[in-house]
Amino acid sequence: MHRIVYLERESIVANVRRPDFPHHWVEHAQTLQPEVEERLAGATIAIVNKLQIGARLIATLPTLRLVAVAATGTNNVDLDACRARGIVVSNIRGYAAHTVPEHVFALLLALSRNIVAYRQAVAAGNWQRSEQFCCFDFPIRDLHDATLTVIGNGNLGSGVARLAEAFGMHVLRSERKGAAGTRPGYTPFDQALQAADAISLHCPLTPETKDLIGETELRAMKPTALLINTARGGLVDEAALASALQQGSIAGAGFDVLTAEPPGNGNILLAPQLLALPNFLLTPHVAWASQPAMQSLADQLTANLEAFARGEPQNRVA
């Protein structure tokens, strides 16, 4: 009988159906990293979201057979160590195909139309003191006919591209940074940066993509460009972004992710002077978290467990 230990049950707000095979189910609302080893003792299946499952930990868990990640990203799991031990690692795919692109466009629309700045202007009485029926305190840009560069063209990047085309935007699919050549339908990375009125990041965090956007890349962007990141915080050099926003070298940024989450020890992007900027929008990693998306995630999680128990693992990353 499988012993299933769900370490971070409160990381999704949805109905998680128990799998249809014999099992013993243990769930914890939250788990601290130092508690993981003890809680997984004797487990054959571990369900995790963001907790680290490293090689040292894996060596202490001889019964572990499946690490079911209740998310798409698996950079918190040592995949090589799992492969060496024959441990299957599965993830969740496609569940955020609508919710993340919609969040991207919520950020893009708010920034391009200066929604926050205008709301603040109304609260400050600017409209009430206006000598005409409206006020033109901040520039408003249309998405129509603007150029959107998408970096990372998987399910989510493609979803953003489809919405962009529906808005009448020109979409550039960026080639990988430093690539020797350019694939058909793609634009060289540097050229895609320089041409963009907005950039949306949708690539995984790997050693190759860490600090993908740094000071050099931010300086290469148009001063009127927007940067959107709903992927992983480590894709962007946060200190460089803070400087770019404060110096006005880019028009704005919309982020849903930070390098460390939750940012209990602070983060440069949480500085009051940055959060007070109307052209910097930071949301707490909720782009994925619509109710339909979370339920789809939960349903797929259970399906991954059942497929593994049948001897037909699905959504394998290791």
C-alpha cells in the first residue's frame, strides 16, 4: 500500500480528490524545510510544491518512489538524484493556459494605460480641479500595433502570443540568448529586445536563464518599453530592474514573482519607493491562481498519482 505524504496542502485552494488505489494519505497544511525529512519517512509518494527535494534528502528516503510536484516548475527537485535512484518525478502541465496569459494582459493594460497613476490622480483631486471634462496627466498607449516580444514559447508563451495577436499586436518570438543560430519563426535575442514595446517572460529558471535580463538587456530596451515577468523571479536581475525603474530607463514593469518566495527577509523590489511607483506593479505570485486553474491543477495531480500506480507514469520530468 502506498504511503502518500502531501507536504504543502495549503499551496492550492481546490478540492483534491484522493486517488482510486489503496493508500494511506497524510497531509500537512504547511511544512518547513527542516521538517521535510521526518515527514517523508516511510513515504512512497511525496507531493510537493516549492519545498526543496535535494540529493542529500533523497538519500535518506529509501522507500520514496514518486515525487509529484503540484506545479509546473521542478527546479526545486534534484532530477539527477531522482534518476539515479529510479524515482519518478511528475509535474502539472497546461492548467494555467488561460489564467497566466490573462494576468499578463491585466498587467500590460494597467501599465500601458497608466491605470494606477490615473486612479491616484483622481484620489488626489486632480480631475475635480480640472478645467475640462478630463485630465491628461499621464500618457496612454494602445496595445494595438505595438510589438510584444515573448521569451519562452511553451504553453504559456504561446497563450500570451495568441492574446497579443487578438489585440492587434505584432508578436516576436525571441531566440534563446546566445544561440548560435536563429530558428525559423524566431528573432535573435538582442534584436527582439531592442524592437519590443513590451516583453513577457515565460521560460524556466535554469543556470542558463538566471539573470537573463540584467543591466545590459534593460539598457538595450526602448525607454518606452514594459517588462512583464510571471515566470520566475531569478530570470531578472532585481537590483538592475530597481535602478532602471528609478532612473526611468524603461517605462514600467509588471511582476508576479520574486527570487525568494515568500520574501520574508525582504527584497529590493519591495522597497517602499518602488512600490509607490505607479509604473511598477507587483503581485504575490497569483497569476496562476484562478479558481478554475487551481481545480484543474488538483485534478491533474490526482491523475498523475493514479497513472503512476497503474505503472503508466505521465507528465514525467524524470
